[in-house]
Amino acid sequence: MKIVVDAQRLQSELAMLASFTHVEQTGKDGETAVTRVVFTEDDLRARMWLRGLYEEAGLAIREDAVGNVFARWIGSEPELPAVATGSHTDAIPHAGMYDGTVGVLGGLEAIRSLQRAGVKPKRSIELLMFTSEEPTRFGIGCLGSRLLAGVLDASAADQLKDAEGLTLAEVRASAGFTGSLDEVLLPTGYYSAWAELHIEQGPLLERDGIQIGVVTDIAAPASYRIIIEGFGGHAGALLMPDRRDALCAAAEIVLAVERFALATGAIDTVATVGTVKVHPGAVNSVPSRVELALDVRDTDPERRESVMRGVRAVCEELRERRGVSIVEERINADPPAQSDARIVAAIEAACVQHGYSYRRMVSRAYHDSLFMACVAPVAMLFIPCRGGVSHRPDEFASLDAMAAGITVLAETLLHFSAM
């Protein structure tokens, strides 16, 4: 049996999916800007088009109350737990066309390649497209997979609001997704194995000429909001000895985040202050209030927490020295995930079988597989992306890279579907 990937068809489908967007293009060669926020017109049009592809492949389709889409190639023993793959198709503003989409359309092409090879799977093989992996609309990432795994309370999820004040309950109902979110939770043993294909979103594979990254661990973020309040006033009238400048205190916190992340000495510890909101935000006004958004990630939860202990100590000292108030709000602190040894071994065996170079690696980006690990054995495989670039219009993966990843994914799905 020979698996043949139709990479040209895949590229055409990726380009078509990228057309479901309303965003100004950069006009630069090789760049395609995509904005596709969950439950917008673009997202709904993309979903409808994808549904046509699933139907064309003879897959049985179902959708749950939050809009996760399941497309199943029914096996000869459909009562057995299925083998699954998938990813997401939503995109942050002004992103690229490969993040997540390679896992969905690539997963579909893996299934089609097995169909063309005459495979008759014992276990069903399912393609899953997650709702809202990106946090763009409701402020929380991996919304669909969190609900599938039962790590997000259904009633709390329905009360999440977007920037316009609309709740998830209102928005999903308007998009045609009704029913209780309690029913989204996957039953125990629903999947026997899960493998997600994704671009690396980093430079290591391309830099070292490696074709496949075999993910052994997925680092998990803890997200915080830190609010600093001082005393503002006119930039000319408020004298330096009398100031309680919230932005100056915030600047010290930002530097402390960097310092304590580096202090762990571990390459897997990363910490980022991604947004700074300054009030009142005028050049001639001393800042009275600053809000920081902080993201700390690690494969070791205790090491991740050590960064926060250091930051909290600095905050306590700043309260005393600068006379400001500092409030920390934890948004989430998710556990990291480890890949299943059997799936890792199957991915590596497929690489050896097809002569692809591979390397074990850690995923430091957030993926739905992190939450699927709560309900199934999981692993991920990465392919190189040009320059390690992602979440930008110049994001790019080559046809050869995608074909290699899909071939390995297809072999992995075939292996576990026969068990």
C-alpha cells in the first residue's frame, strides 16, 4: 500500500479557505493576510465550505452546541473508540493562512490519501475542527477543546462576553449552534488515540533541516491581569517627589517578569507581558492606572509558579516604595501535557519508514491537544514554517513540508485504526 498526498489540491484548498476573510492585504509577494474570528460571517462561510469537502469525502458530520465539527470516516467496527486528528480554522486579526488550517485540511487529506490507497479502517477515523482556538473574541483560548475536556464550566462559558458585550450564549445561538454546553463534554473512551498536525510556529526545524518535529510535551500557560493604581495629574504641575506613577511601577514589573523567567535557567520557561493599557494615556498626564496582561509558560508547573512568586515579591516591594496599589487577577493556569509514548513511537516509525528526518521537541505554543490530553492519549507532529514565522501574513509552509507531515499523520492514523 502506498500513501500518495495530493499537495497541490491541499494548497488550493488552503488558498480557498484563506479567502474567507475581510482584511486589508499587505500587497507583498508571498503574503496572505487572514482575519477569521469565531462566529463572524467569514467563519460561518468557511464552515459551510469545509462541510462540502467533508461530505465529498463521504464523512459523517455532526456539530455540537459550541460549534465543534466532527467529520467521521466510519470504520468496520464503529462501536470501538475512534482514532482522531484535527485542529482549528479561526485566525487572529491579520494572521496567516497555515496556523491550524494545515491540521484541518491536512487531516482531511490524510483521510483522503488512505481512502485512495484502498484502506478499510477497523476503527473509525475522525477529523475534528475546534471552535475558537484563538482567544480573539471571548478572551480565552481553546474554547471548544476546553468544553470537550470538561475543564471549563459550561454555564460560565455561556456568560463569556465579546468586546461588544454579547455573550457566548447569544452569539452561538445567532450562528445556529443551540443546545446546552453541558452536552459538549466527550464521554470517557470516546477516542483511542489523537494526533494533531501543526506548523512549528518556531525556527528550529527549518534552521536545522529537520522535516518532522515529534512533540513530547506541550507547555501550558498561566495568564494574569495585573492592575497598578497610583496618583495621576498634570505632567507639569505634579512634582517628581510627589509622584506615584503607575507606569513607572508597571515598568519595573515588566522587567521583573523577564528577570525571573531567565532566572529559572530552563529553556522551557517563557514569560511575556503582551499588552499594557495606560490611563489616561496622554503625553502631558502622569499615568494613574496601568493594566498588564501577563503570560507565563513552562512544561513544569512548579517552575512556572516560581516566576510568579518572584514577581509577587517585587509587587509587594513596589507597593511600599512607590505608594501604589497592585492587584493580581489570575485568568487561567492550565496544566502542561505529555504526549503518549505509543503515539510518539508510531510517528517516529512512520518517519523512519518514509525516510524523513525527525526530532523530539517541546511545544511552547498553546494547542487544543493540550486539553484533548484530558480525555485521550495524544501527540502532536510539527512541520517547518519559513523563518519560524506565525500569526503574520508572511506565515508559510512548503508543499514538501506539508506532504511529509500528512504522510506521517496518515500512517499514524492507519496504525491506530487497525488496533
